[in-house]
Amino acid sequence: MKADLFRAVLLRYAAAPLSTRLHVYGRLRSVPVAPILAALPREGLIASVGCGHGALEIAAVLDAPERRVIAGDIDSAKLQHLRAAAQGLPLRMVDGSVLEGLGEPLDAALIVDVLYLLPPEEQRQLLAALFQALRPGGRIVIKEMDTRPRTKALWNRFQEFLALKVLRITRHRAGTCGLRSCEAQLADLSAAGFTLLRSTPLHGGWLHPHLLLTAVKP
Ligand SMILES: C[S@@+](CC[C@H](N)C(=O)[O-])C[C@H]1O[C@@H](n2cnc3c(N)ncnc32)[C@H](O)[C@@H]1O
């Protein structure tokens, strides 16, 4: 991620509590932000499911001001910090589902490290609902974890165990951490009607087995 964009995003959270600033810093340092932003269209309406504190969404609109983002999460405390950080930006927050009350078709949908928190059936329902909400030619960008390389996947499972069960910093309804293979995630995208554009393993140089999937609604 470019240093000036990194600083600009962090500055937006300057008034937030230290724990939030550390969390945002950690996300920006541990997630491959640049390839995610590069996979998104540079203009139009983007819905982000499970935005958390919204650092990536803020980065998305600072990176390309023609983007408009609707960001949803079930954690209203995180959204409150995002609301303060996003003032004056083309970013709208939704408590819950981003798909409720959408007035126009989406140009893109973004999901970053959220699917693994949903049971497989809910993941499939979400992909199908996003497919319906996208305009033809619209794309979906998913950054999740792969189950390979095994050592990085094991490290990721341990970290998720801490986040979900011990520290409880990630809210989830399912009660499980369902990390799935790249092949299973691709099969779900295809079953929802999407055509895969790219499946990019992004673990090189990172601690985690990041996987970036980009698909289009034909
Ligand atoms: C690991 S965090 C990722 C947050 C953000 N996408 C990022 O990359 O920094 C997962 C987020 O998904 C949210 N979440 C979990 N289940 C959800 C659901 N059913 N709908 C919307 N958000 C959900 C959690 O509250 C949490 O903020």
C-alpha cells in the first residue's frame, strides 16, 4: 500500500480510541490492500459486506474519489468509529445488511475476511444475493484465506481462535470459524452465476494465506 494513502487513512482515525487505531493499523499492515483496491472499479457504487472499522473502504474512496461505497457490518461499535472517520467522504454506513434499501444496481461488491464467519449455506445465500444486486458486468472482489500453504493456514487458525473465542474482537453469528479451500470458494462463486476473472494467491511475503478472487456477473 502506498505510504501516503496509508498515512491518510490512519489520520482519519486520529480521534478514535487507541485500541481502534491499533486495530486499524494492524489491518492495514496485515492485509494486502493494494491488490484489493486494484481489483475494484475506480468509479461507481461498491457495497462492502462486513466492513469492520472500514479502513479498506476509506482507502478505497481516498484512492479513487469517483467510487461511492456502502459499508455494512453487524458490529455497531465498529461502525460508530467508521462514521466519525468517514466524515465528508462518499461512504455510507449500514447497520446490518448492505443490501437492504439499495436504490440502484451495484457496480461492485467487496468482501474482505467475512465469509469464513458464515456457515457455508449462508455464504452461498450471500453470494446469490450480491449477484442479484450487481448490474450485468459488475464484479465481486473477495479477499479470504486459503487453506494452503498449510503452515500459514495453521497460523491463521490459531489467530482466529484468539480473535473469536479468547479476545472476542470479531463478532459473528455462526459460532464457528469455517475457513474453506480455494476450490470450495470458487465452486460457490460459480454456483451463484459468477464468471471467474482471477484467482490470485497472495501469501508470498505475508504471514497469512491470503487469497484474492475476482469474478464478474455476465
Ligand atoms: C475479520 S473482520 C474484517 C473486517 C473488514 N472487512 C476488514 O477487512 O478489516 C470480520 C467482520 O465481519 C463482520 N461480520 C460478521 N458476520 C457478519 C454478517 N453476517 N454480516 C455483516 N458483517 C458481519 C464482523 O462484525 C467483523 O467486523
